[in-house]
Amino acid sequence: MIFFDNLLIKKNSASKLKKVEVIWEDVVSISRTNLNIDFDEFRLFKKEIGYLVKNTAEYIVIGHDLDLSGGSNSYLTLIPKSIIKKIKYL
């Protein structure tokens, strides 16, 4: 079973979860940079692939490794919707 942010996924419910690919923008730290440059070249986009565990108005939670019993095994990512560029259902 998964316990995360008051979230409980019952055993064997993992097979009902949808697999997704999410493109999102991460935070990048830039040091010793001229302020006159174009910062777009430093933008960092990430791709997450996993099971959509929770979808709220503010964020999504993706589970990455599901065990054979249908639970999750300790690796979840919470991504605020304000930084998501694309969600594709697989």
C-alpha cells in the first residue's frame, strides 16, 4: 500500500492506474551569468514516465515502481500543475 499526502492505494488497485508521460519544467540554478543573456537557453525540461496515482487541481503524483502485489515501492514524484507542459496517456 502507498501512504503519501493522506493518499492510500489499496492492494491490487495498481493495475487500474493509467500510465503517463509528463513533460515538466524544473528549476535551474545559474551562477556567474551576465544578466543581458537570454535565459531561455538554460531552461531545463524533465520527462517522467510512471503511473498516475493522484490528480488534483494543484498537482499530480506519479508512482514509478509498482510491486507485484499492486502496491508501490517507495518512489513517488509530486509535480505541481503550474510547471507541467504536457501530459500524455500511454
